[in-house]
Amino acid sequence: MKEYLPYLPLVIAIIAASLGYVTGQRSGKINRFFQQVDINLKEVCGPMYFSLKRAFEIEDAQKREEYTDQFFEEFSTLNPNLYKLGNKFIIDWFIETENLYTKFKKSRELGDWEEYWKQLYGLKVMLEHEYEKNFDSLYGEYRWFQRTLTSNTFVRIWHELIYILFQAIQFVVFVAMLFVYLSIWDYLFIGQFPKGMISVSILILVCTIMLYGLLMIIGANISGLRKQRNSFARKLGKRYAPNLIDFWDKKVIRSNKNVEIPEMYKQRKY
């Protein structure tokens, strides 16, 4: 063993250099990823998603088709920016959608229209999902930093502490679930754990889940702030008490008697 000790500094240096290289490569890839996502969101994915969303909102068939023509003219396969979408599966899906639309325009058959519209709907769902993921990648913690950096020190420390505990208890719940699984496995096949270990493991799991739920209630808005999504409390409210959420949005947030409303443009109805 002693004869290998002189080589130990060399081994440590090689390991450190390797870790530094891997870390540097990963950091560079992450920075490049954020640059690509920024371009994707602003130049391709965002405009494509909102344009397509608008096409689905138009009820008049003629106007909808005219708008769809504009959509495929703007985001055609001849547009060099299309590859900036990044997701090859969506790009291939878009190309197939464009081909189906061209096929329908030539045939004007109902079957071709239905096939194209189903394909277009799938494209809309994919773009919506891609837009949300890209938005979260760039601005996921925007509201979180906005809230914490503009709050006083005590509120900032409280938010950070709750978030750390929230992350820690998620790991503890996972470990408790693994402990239950191992206890059941040992009871059925090995028999090395003390008697009653299954009950103890289940009790630990229940306690950790209760603690997790308590932290979710205490820091209900933290998850929403960290991910630019609705908070847990608002999600529950929309599902189980939608009238309360509507009252809050309309009567509390948007209620302002001092707002001066301009005169409405009066035009004859079509």
C-alpha cells in the first residue's frame, strides 16, 4: 500500500482536473442552453403558440382559414428560424401539419380537413407545453426573487427557511417510502428486521407526509413563486372553491371605484 502513496497527489490532481473540466463543460452547455431558450421563446415558440392559439379562437370559418394561411406563410419550412424551435419532434410535427394543410387546400375534402385539424390541434398542445417549459426555464424564479429581494430581512429569511425545509421534507418522504418498501420486502423474503418494523415504517411515512402537508399550508405560495405557476392554495381554491377565487379576483383585486372608464365606441352590430 505504501508504494502507491507517492502517486496519490498525481491521482488527486487528475481527478480534480477531470471534475473541473466536466463542471466547466456543463456550465458552458447550461449557458448556451439559456441563450437558445431565450431566442426560442422570443422569436419562434412564443409567436407560434400565440398565433396558433388565436387561430383556434376565431369562429368565422373564412377568417380562420385566412388567418391560418398567414400563419403558415410566416412560419413555413422556408423560414430559417424554424430550426431555432430546438425540439426536433415538434419541428417534424409542424412539417407534417403543413403538408396536411397543403393537401387540404388542394382537395377541399372534409376528410382531409378533419385529418389536418387534428394534427394542428396536436401542434397547439405541443407548442403550449413547450412555451410553458421555456418560460419557466428563463423566468421560473422571477417572482421569487422579486418577492424576497424587495421584502425586509426577516420575511426574506422566513421564505428561504421554509423553502429549504420544504425541499428537505420532500427527500425525507421519499426515504420513508423506501423504508416502507424495504420493510415489506424484508418481512416477505429475508426476515432480518425486528418484528413490527412495517408498522414503524408506515407510522414514520404518515408523520412525514403530515409534516409535508403542514409545510405546504404554511408556505402555500412558495411553490408558485418558484415556478411561475399558481400557488398550491390557489390551485385548491380553483378546484374546490372557484366562486371564492372569482370573488377575490373580481371584487378584491380588480375593484377600484376610482378608475375612470373611457367612452365605449358605439358601432352597429353585425
